[in-house]
Amino acid sequence: MTTNRLEAFSDGVLAIIITIMVLELKVPHGASFEALEPLMPKFLSYLFSFIYVGIYWNNHHHMFQAIERVNGKVLLANLALLFWLSLLPFVTGWMGENDFAKNTVALYGFVLLMCALAFLVLEKLAIKHEGHESTIGQALTDRWKERISTGGYFSGIIIAFFYPMVSLLIFYGIAILWIIPDSRIEQALNKTPEN
Amino acid sequence: MTTNRLEAFSDGVLAIIITIMVLELKVPHGASFEALEPLMPKFLSYLFSFIYVGIYWNNHHHMFQAIERVNGKVLLANLALLFWLSLLPFVTGWMGENDFAKNTVALYGFVLLMCALAFLVLEKLAIKHEGHESTIGQALTDRWKERISTGGYFSGIIIAFFYPMVSLLIFYGIAILWIIPDSRIEQALNKTPEN
Amino acid sequence: MTTNRLEAFSDGVLAIIITIMVLELKVPHGASFEALEPLMPKFLSYLFSFIYVGIYWNNHHHMFQAIERVNGKVLLANLALLFWLSLLPFVTGWMGENDFAKNTVALYGFVLLMCALAFLVLEKLAIKHEGHESTIGQALTDRWKERISTGGYFSGIIIAFFYPMVSLLIFYGIAILWIIPDSRIEQALNKTPEN
Amino acid sequence: MTTNRLEAFSDGVLAIIITIMVLELKVPHGASFEALEPLMPKFLSYLFSFIYVGIYWNNHHHMFQAIERVNGKVLLANLALLFWLSLLPFVTGWMGENDFAKNTVALYGFVLLMCALAFLVLEKLAIKHEGHESTIGQALTDRWKERISTGGYFSGIIIAFFYPMVSLLIFYGIAILWIIPDSRIEQALNKTPEN
């Protein structure tokens, strides 16, 4: 099976997830700039959710550029990733509504961790199906980014019950780490002449 | 006519259906984990709706991998399938809101039955148009899954008026039956060299 | 310019329009079937809106199967069609909310008329760009369906101020006329060997 | 990397943005045409938002017709453009709700300016990646439209604090300037034989 339709469906779901939070930005009644102030946390959480989903779209795009065929297991792993990503707007909203309380930051980190694990499972199943000699197999021999992220989210969840602000710094640090697209795959694609 | 655009439109509608229920998960005001408890039925129904629509997407994808050309009748049958699937979030929500009352489980089963029948009609029209010698015709000579599902939904609707929990078990059992992608089509595709 | 992206964008907008009304079906609190009764007009208007947008998608699909290249004017005409179609859920809702009052049926007919005219303009611009010798030009030499529809909508708007039910019958009759996909284009496509 | 998926994702996000405002058109309870009057500002802002997003889609489409390959930076610039466009419905709504008060027109102009700058950055990065000898590089040597727009938005923001109606005229004038698709790219595409 080719990857076209998996990509199209994922694009559709991600496009909806990325724009869901803008619906939360209700127009205030006053015309002064002060009337916009109560919306700032919601705006910031929209911005952050947009960046995070954007990063996942970016890396999803990079990964499937290097994948040529998928099977039923890869389709299911992709659905699992979309499910966890779809919970991001909710947990970001809960965190913003409660001024970054301990519980809310911990749950937020948990959903980020599940997204990362789902992405990892998707990557592993794709490599297994394509073969370690394939473009994707060659590109992802070393997974330091994935290891750092998973460890970071995990420790962030525990730290959240003591110093939630430290957890947020960890989560934002991981986002910056991933905002640079996966140059490993771009390099591997350049090596293979047929791409 | 090729199947590209039918698939793209279906992907769009399914992507919206699958994410509609996440809009029902309203952010609670408290920061404690207890504040999330009242959301659990809605969360579970979102999860279940996600899985069910995901299964349909998966099998829709498998079916159209084996189909090369469509006609006007197939387009109409596809619209009918999308219509019944779009009612899933509503009936799942009604069931969750009323603690799985008899009526709600019966209506839920009815919509699942109509989705299954619409899928069956779509399959039959596609085979008729492609020919019994085609990839899809060869793949779907035996329809035990379709027969079990239709029978299961039908008996589930009647049982719901007496033991709604038994009906739910039947519906979840059918979901598990379908979560394994249609290997018949994967096998048939592997047999035909041009795919 | 090829038609791929125009089709993809139109599919996205139509997929959203077609599912917007399902959001209006709010889950009722009671578990009895009587609790669903107040939702029937909304359900019927959702069903009708689904069918109408489905018909437009279907004919849009047929038309662009026969079109190979588009220019800027065709893109703008397509946007105009999408705009009028996006107003369908609103006018259908207004009509359902007010038990098919005269004004509401007239406005409803007006939006249907504008959709039909926008489709006609799109068709004309496409033929002009492709040439009268092209597949689309050959397929649409005779436009009796378009003429009947436009006339029907126009008279329906005026009749609505006296007998709104007659107008509705006219509108539903036109829908049935179009539910059969445009076989003229299917025939013309079959004549041209390269499709 | 090819541009297919960037276009598909952008189409999805733009399709959602363009239809978000139709959700704001709540069905009024009365059946008289007067009952629709309070909706007129919302309808006009929906129309305007539709036109503006439509223009951006149109020019985005034209630009990527001339682009063959993208890199990670272009993907990020595209996400930035989508983010600013997604704020258009909110600022248009705030302006309509407050009868075009000074602050609201200024913020509205600010978002239009950020969209224009994001589009400019995207264009520059695309040309840098494709090379000045490429189709896109040849098409966009002269950027008078971009310069006029940026200047117009900038002065419009400042003028809004004194004469908001003048700012609106400037913004609408720029929209008309862009409603004519980028014929520079159409001409350059016609020159290159492979397109």
C-alpha cells in the first residue's frame, strides 16, 4: 500500500486539531486593548498548541517522505498518534485555565509523553516494514532526540508535582529541539538517488 | 473516473467526524484530578468513536486500494456511508449522557447497523463495477466478517431493550473483529503484480 | 495550472460545510425516544443539507474530471460557488427553526439560486478556457438541466411568498433531477481515449 | 522534498479558517427579514474574511505552482503564514462587534500586516531554495505589489487611531489589488516548457 492516503487523512486531522483552539478565542465585548487581556493565556496556549502540532506535522511529513509502503500495523500506529495529538488542545486549555497548577502540568506532560511514544512506535513499525537497509532505516539508526525527549517528558511529569515551572521549561526545551526538522532524513534522502 | 477525489473527500469528512467529539471535552474549572472525573464518560465515548471511525477509515482505505475506477452509483453509496458515520458522535453522546439506557443503546446499535449496511452496499456496487475477476472481486468472495457484523448489530438492537450491557459487549466484539485490517485485500493485492 | 489543488481545497471546504450541521444536533437530556422528537426538524434539515452539498460535490467532481487546466478566473468562480454553498446550512436552519415560514423559504430559494448561478458561471469559464472542442465543451453543449434548475429556483422564490410548500416541492424536485450524476460528462469521458 | 503535502495541509487549514466564521452566523428566532438585520455585520465580516483567505489561497496556489521542491525552512515559514491567517476571523469579529472602533481596526491591520510579512518571508525562502534562475525566481524579480501592500498596512495601522474608516478603505484597496491572481507567475509558467 502506498502512503498517499495515510498522509492525506493525517493532514486533515492535524489541520483540524491545529485550528480547534482558535474557536476558543471568543470575541470580547469591549473595544479597548484591556478587553483583550483576559484572552492572553488562551492566545498563548493556542500559539503553543499550534507550534507543537506544527512540529509533529513537520516530522510526520519528513518521516513519510522516506517511507514508500505501509501495512495495516503502520495505519493503526498512525491512528494512535493522531488520537494522543487530538488531546493536546484539551490539556493545554486545562493548564491555562488553572494558572499552571501542579496536576495540570503533570497531565499535560503525560499527553506529550504519549504522543512521543506513539511517534516512536510508528517509526519502529515503519522501519520494520521497510527494512533496516531502506532510506528510513538508514536515516534513523541513531535516535538521540527520541531518547532525550522521552526521558525529558518522563522526568517533567514527576517534577511537575513539586516545581511545575521547571517541567514547563523542560517541555519547551524539547519543543525547540524538534523545531529544527529532522535533518537526518533530509541527508538520507539526498544520498538515495531515486528521491 | 479514478478514485483519488472520492478518497480525498471521504478523508476530509472522516477527519472532521473523528475530531468533532474532542470539542465536547470542555475544560473543567477545578485543577484537581477529581474535576476531570465527570468527563470520563465523554472521554471514553470519544475514544470509542475515534476507534470506530478509525476502523471504517482503515477498511475504506483497504477497499479503495483494490478499486481502480468508480461510477456515479459508487459515489452516491459512499455519500450514504459518510452520512451514517457522521451520526456516530451524536448517538455515542446520547448513550454516554444517559448511562447506557436501553433506548440509547438500541439507537446506537441501529446507527452501527446502518453504517455496516452502507459499507456492504458500497462494496457490492464497487465489485459490480470492477467485475468479479478484478482485485476487489477476488478479495471479497467470502464475506463472513460482513455477515457476522450485520447479524451481531441486528440482534444487539433487540437485546438492548432487555440487557443493554450484553448489546454493548456484542458491539465491542465486532469492533475488535474489524480492528485487524482486511488481510483478504492485502493478500489479493500481493497476488496482482501491478500493485 | 492543473486542477489538483482546486479540487483538494474544494473537497476540504465541502467536507466542512457538509458536517457543520451535525454540530447543531445537541444531545438531549432524556433517554426516551420522545426526547429526540424536538430534534427531528434539525435532523431533517441536516439530511437535506447533506444531500444537496453531496449533489454539488458529485457534479463538481464530474465537471473537473473533464477539465484539464484552470486559470485565475476559474479559481475565483470556484471560490464564489463555495461561498454560496457555505450559506446553505444557515438558511436551511432558519427555515427549520420557523416551520417553513414564507420569508425563510424565499431566502432559502435565493441561496439555492445563487449556488446554481455560481455553478453555471464556473462551467462557462471552464469551457471558455478549455475550448469548445474539449471534453467539457463537448459534454455540455446542451444545458437543459441548468436551465430548468435556474427557472425553478426563480419561480420558487416568488411562489414562496404565497404557497411556501409548493416552493419546497419545486426545490426538492430539482434535487432529484441532479441526484443522477451528470451522465453527459461520463459519456463524453468514455469517448475520449486518454481518460 | 516535493510540495504535495505542504499544499494539502495548507489547503486543509485554509478550508477550516474560511468556514469558521459561518459558525458565528447563529440562526435568529424570528421569521421576518428584520430578524436578520442584526446579523448583517457578522455576514459582511464573514464575506470579507472569505474573500481575504480566498485571495491568500489563490496566491499560495500560484506560488507553489512555480516551486518544485521545499526544505525545512520553507515548511516553518508556511506554518507561520497559516498561524497569522488563522487569527483573521477573530480580529474581523472583534472589529464587527465594536462598530469599527479605532483599536479594533488597528489590530485588524496588524494581523493583515503580519500575514503579508509571513507571505513575503515564505516567498524569499522559496526563491533562495529554488535559485534565482528558477521559475519562481524569474517570476518575482519585481515586487511592487508586495511593497505597496506592506506600506499600506503599516500606514493603515497608524491612521486607524485617527480615522479608522480611511484605514479600512486602504485595506479594501489592497484586497482588490490582490484579487487579480499573480499573472507574473502565470506568465513565467507559460515561458517554461515543462509546466
